[in-house]
Amino acid sequence: MSKPFVAILIGSDADLPQMEPALDTLARFKLDYELKVTSALRAPDSTRDYVKDAEKRGCQVFICAAGLAAHLAPAVAAVTTRPVIGNPLEAALDGLDALLSTVQMPGGIPVATVAIGRAGAKNAAYLAAQIMALLDPELAQRLKDDRAANVKALQEKDAALQARLARQD
């Protein structure tokens, strides 16, 4: 088995711009990942084969991003017991159709579902990192440090706002 990694499956290469925040976030946390274009409906056999092969090679978490009917995450969840994170993408109906088809799973076949689009892509990567951090103390610390940096940045923005408001008085 190789080094643990996250597999990111997208339904089309046109989905890549919405998934860039996931790639950036995983890279920032120094997590290995693979990116694959596949389709649950147009290529079900190769999707299933990829999932099984990725498991054997060390995939710990699958992130599946798709728009429209968004069958990719449910199809992956049906053939693995590894965590699957569904990222509905904006396509038709502002992504609401993708959200509903990703989140409506039968009991026993879970898909963790994040927000629609780029914000969801970033959160999918964070969630994958949090899952992998359960067995990786160094990654857990990087996540804690990132959270602390976010708090510090927010406090600095508030301090700047308060100073600007005080000058207006």
C-alpha cells in the first residue's frame, strides 16, 4: 500500500474551476491527492474499477464533485466503505438539483455533503483533512494551526474596522 491519499473524482473537466479550492487546500495541508474525470452514468464500470484500485493503493477519502443529477458521489459510496464527500456543483438550477441528488442517500450508504460550488470544494478538502488527521497527529496540528491563523486574521480585520470607525467619530 502506498502513502495515504485523497481521491477527487469529477464528472467533467469543465468542473475543474469549481474544484480548484479543494486542490489548493489539500496541497496547503501537504496531503497527496489524485484527480480523475469519470462518470457514474457514462462510465460506471471504470468508475467502480478506479474506486476499488484507489482503495488498494491507499485512498482514505473520496471527494466526488458533479453537477446536474450528481450521481457520482452516490455511485462511489455504493462500492466503498471509505468516507465519501459529495460536492454538488453549479450547473443547472444553481446547483440545487445536484445538492438534492447528493444528499438524499438511503440509510447505510452515507455521503457527507458540503455546500454547492467552490465553497463546498474548500470544505470538502478540509473535511477530508480532518478525517485523515484522526490517525496523523502532525496533520491534526496543521489543522489546529490553520484554525488559529483564521481566528487571528479575523481579529486583525475587526481591529482595523474598529480603528476606522473610531476615526470617523
